[in-house]
Amino acid sequence: MASRFGHAPSMRGWRLKEGGSGAAGRVGARIVMSVEIWLEAERDQLVLWVPVALACGITAWLLLADVAAWTVFLLLAGGTALAGLAMPGGGRAARAVAVFAGLAALGCGLIWARAERVAAPVLARTTVATFEARVVKVDPLPARALVRVVLVPDAGTGATLPPRIRVNIADADVPARLAPGARIALRARLMPPADAAVPGGYSFARTAWFQGLGATGKALPGIRVVQAAPVTRDGLAGVRARMSAHIQARLPGAAGGFATALATGDQGALPLEDAEAMRRSGLAHLLSVSGLHVTAVVAATMLIVLRLLALSPWAALRLPLPLIAAAGGAGMGVAYTLLTGAEVPTIRSCVAAMLVLAGIAIGREAVTLRLVAAGALFVLLLWPEAVAGASFQLSFAAVASIVAFAEWPVARRLSAPSEAGLGWRWGRALLMLLATGIVVEIALMPIALYHFHKAGLYGAAANIVAIPLTTFVIMPAEAVALVLDAVGLGRPVWWIAGLATDALLWLARAVAAAPGSVQALPAMPDGAYAAMVAGGLWIALWRTWVRRLGLVPLVLGAVWALATPAPDLLVTGDGRHLALRGDDVSLALLRPRAGDYVRSLLGENAGVSDEAIEFESVAGGACSADLCVADIVRGGRTWRLLATRSAYLVEIGEMNRACGAADIVVSDRYLPRTCRPRWLRADRGLLARTGGLAIDLERGAVRTVRQAGDAHPWVPAVVVRKRYGRRGAGRFGQRAAVWSGGTARPRDSERRSGRVISNDVERPGR
């Protein structure tokens, strides 16, 4: 076998040495030879790992805590790349390692440089400010009865504000002539962009940093337009707004919201309950303008241009009609991308469509994994932070799984042309569609569970109906109706589009309401998710039998995620909200008036889909107006929880006695140094450093939102309150009581063995 590859490009100058190194050396040489033979067989697939290597470097920067760790990673990756280039023999394995490590270093450097390049001031604390500002962007959200605007505050208006902020305005307070380019005067309650409330939650602070947003908030009544927007500032934003309003006027209600999302990318008009039904039924991808929508627009444009030009015999005989149709499709694809706001999934899909059209123009196979890799590489080079977003991951996972499955021999046989009867051909097509839907659901489920902590189980079946209905009925009908509206003849076509859209929404609601339609899972460990992603990529990107080895990390990651216990306690970063998970998989909330967002957030991260109950309803729980206590049996012992839930101070003697009798104390305010629980005191001082907490009492483990010493630019610097004093800040601000094996230690041992809490809390004696 070695001689068969002896003249291959990757094997030149490489020789298997049998002697001089003993048995171990010969075994090692044969392993290296086997790897070289395998990589030679997979040489066409190696380029697909280029965006993966880049994404690994970007992810490393996001996960590692500080400048020292980032620098070490760059040095290690760079050193590995140089070592691979310096290895004797010049084999393909050494070059592959060198290129992968070099690209990982490049990815780390790219995201680091971009984080520094977009740096902008961030509001330090919550404030109420009166100021004037220029309107940059206006996003109506009719389903939530508000308008979201991005503002650039004027300098010298009496308030020191970040250069770019985002504010929500209630519909009743929206002034006339509010448009991009206008200047408005307003009073608003502003706050810094919020970090993840609990471990595993969504960090808007990171997203806001790369968007240049330094504050978010809510405008108070009394907004007025100081200067109207110039007419020349209308542009695509104005076209998008007018088209959205026009569609919603033709199709009121949920149907209009869905149709608006397809045409302009604006999802704000879709009612929240219908948006949730789309997510639970596995149809949420239809709301985000991506590959399906861009492909439909480009293909429809090419078909129309080709058929119209073919009507002319002169054009059919003398002009390259496929090239002209491809150019028309490319132009329409770019226009559609710009019209829908040019979000990352749309840009990726547009780039992929351009590459497909280029492949058609030069006579090459258009839809391949190389095309997907090129689109991913384009996005990562321009927006490296996108790798952490659910949109990027879901989009590329769906497309890559479809293309990879289509390249499998079994799928090729199913989709190959056949001279069989019409029924057999339709049956094969339906089977191929069902199999593709199942593959996509399997590929997307880990991503959905990691980011949203729940995934639809019937999505494959629902998509068999929803995708053709959207692609071949709703989108064409909507496009024709918009064109006919120019001459006042679009109403009948809008009726057809409305019927089809109502049918799609009915399907989403029915699937979402079906028993067992959604699988909920607590926040999974990063390592489990990384193992599943690595296994999926290994299976999708290789072509030889080695791809089967990807099942090992995939299965291990899935078992790890499923075996991860749900936290017993969830505490939000501000300390105001606490969720206690009961033995009957119920969730009890500290504050009964918590809003829907908080209830959904805590329920998803705890892996509970049922409605939360009041704290007093849990076994062993009791509350007064100011304090709540609960006795929780876990790990062979009873834990006493004490939490404050009002803004009123408790008499210090009473508070000290309650703290001394408790194992865990949670509060949204600073507690006195004399409040000394047996195990953990999570007050405002501690939570300001750690962020939200997820506590597993069975194992005595605590996970936090923030890492110790996290130096990412969107992580706020925490100021220690002076009244704590140095000793108090050290013990109660940065250090928590010690736990080991689920048993609280005495205070003397606690004083000697305190550890700093991090995402994976280090236990004493480790």
C-alpha cells in the first residue's frame, strides 16, 4: 500500500524507516504512514477544515479569560504551526497540522483585533438622563406595542452618555415624524447592556459590544422631534418600513407578521405566542431570512428571466441565456439581502448563492461543501464574533448537513433521475425530503438545546409541509401580490397568500401543542457541546471510513449533556430573582410578580417547561413580607435557604440570627459582615463579581456566569464598596464559604480554605 502512494504529491521525499528505532519506532512509523495514506485519500476534503480552524481560534479567545491566556494560546498555536512546517519529510499530516494551528492563531487574533477596533464607552450604572439625539435606526415591534430606536446622543446636552444607545419607545409615546436621520429630545431610563442573567443564558452585553451599543433602556413619555429627518436619508430603511406597513395593511394579524418577516426580515409584527409556536414546532428558521429564502428568490428570478428571453427566437439563438439569467438572479439576490437588513445568515446565503451562480457560469458542480465552507470563511473574516451566535451555528449546521447528506451514496441514489412511474418518483422524492428533514433535526438539536435549552421533536415532519408551502406558495404569491399592487390588482393574490400563511401558522400551533413536542434540557456544559459539534463536523467533512469515529465524541457529548443534573437553585446576577427546583420537577420563584421573560429564562435554564409556582408552595418553604426560607433535602442532608425579597431592611439582630441558622443566603443588596451563613452568602457584593449562579446541592457545586479575572471588554469592572473594608471584601466579596462533597464545613475550616468562585468552582483539597 505504501508503494501505491509513493509517487503521490503528499508522499514525495517521505520514506518509511524500518530499522534503527526498534519495535516502537517501527510501530510509530507505520502509524505515520497510515495517517499519510488516509490524508492522501481525503486530500479534497482538507480545505473544508479551514473555517473550522478559524472558528477554533475565535472560540478560544471567547472562552479564555484574560490577556495572558490569549497570548499563551497565540504562542502555542504559532509554535505548533512552525513545528509542523519544520518537521522532516514534508508529509501532508505535518502541513495540515501547521495550517490548522496557523489558522487557529489567525482566528484568535482576528476576534481580539475586532473587539479592540469596535471599542466604545459603555454606561457604568443605571441612570435617568434627559438629552437630545440623532435617530440612526427605527425598528417597529407591533407585537410588543413598542418601537426600538438606535440613537447617537448629541455632545454637550448635559448628560455624559455613550456615543450609541438603544431605546424602546411605547407605541403611545412615539412622536410623529420619527425616522432615521431625525433629531429628538427625550428623557430615558438607561442601563448598561445586560450580561447573561444565569449560567447558560444569553449575554446581550457581548452582542452589544460588537454592535457599538453602550447602553439600553426605555424612553419616558414626552418625546418630541427637534428636527425632522432629511428626505435624502430615507434609503433602504424607509423602503423596508413602507413595505412592512403595506404588507401588514393587506394581511392583518399573525399572517401579516409572518409575511413581513419573509419580505423585509422584520419579525416584530409576529405575535409572541405565534413566534413561540414556530420555535417549538421546529419552524423558526422560516422567520430568519437565510438560505431557503435567498435560494427561492434567486431561482425564481432566473426562471422568469430565462423564460421571458426564450420567447424571442433571436435572443434564444444568439445570447447566452443561462449567463444572463444567472446575472439577473445575482442582482435580485443582492437586492433582497439589502432589503431584509443584511443580517449575517442572509449575507452568508447571498455569498453562497453568488458562488453557486459562478459555478453554473463556468460549468462546475455548484452545491458542494466547499461552497458552504467559502460562505463560512467569508462571514468569519468580516464578523468573527458571529461564531458564538445561535443564528450562525444553526444556519451553517443546517446547510452543511443537507449538502453532506446529499453527497452520501444512498442519498445520491434516492435523488438520481429515474424512468420509473410517477408514483415511484414522487415516493422517492418524499422519502428524500423526510430523510433530509430528520438529518437536519439531528444536526440542529444540540445547537438548539445549548442556546435555547429546548428543541422541537416533530420538526422534521412539520418541515415536510412547511418548506414547500413557504417556497412554492407563500413567497411567490406575496411577490406577485406586491407587483400587482402597483396597478391595484393584488387583492385576490393577497387572499391566496393569507390562506397559505394561516395554514402554516395553524400547523405550527398544532405541532407545538402536541404532547411531547418539545424536549427541555438544563444548561449543558460547554465541553459536552464542544464534543457533539466536533463529532458532527468529523462525520460531515470526511469521506472515508474514518468518519465513523465521529460517533464517539458525538455520543459521549450527548451522554454528558443528558447526565448533567439540573441545578437546584438559580440566582440571577442582580440577586432579585431566585428559582428553586423541587423534587417533582416544579420550579418555585422567589418573587411571584416576576414577568414572563424572567419566568421563561429561569424555566429554560432549569430544564422545566411547566408553569412556575410560588415560593410558599414548595415543601418546607415559608415567606414573610421581607424574607423567605426553605428547607431543601439534597445529598443526604437538609440545606436551609434564606432569601430577601423586599427593599426594606430587616433588624440586624434578627438578620444575623437568621443568617447563622442558614446554609445559603441570597440577597439583592449588600449584607452586613455579621451575616454569616454556614456555606454561601450570595449578596450584591458577591454577585457583582460572579454574575448569576447555578447551584447543585447534591454535588456541592456552583457555576457562575463570569470567570474569575475575566478581562473581556464587555465584562464590567466591579467596584468594591468601601464600607466592606479590605477584610470584608476579601472574604465576602470575592470568596465564598467552602463546600466539599455536599457537606458544609465549619467556619474555622472555611477561614483557612476559602476559594475564589469561577465557572467551575475549585473545591478545597483538589
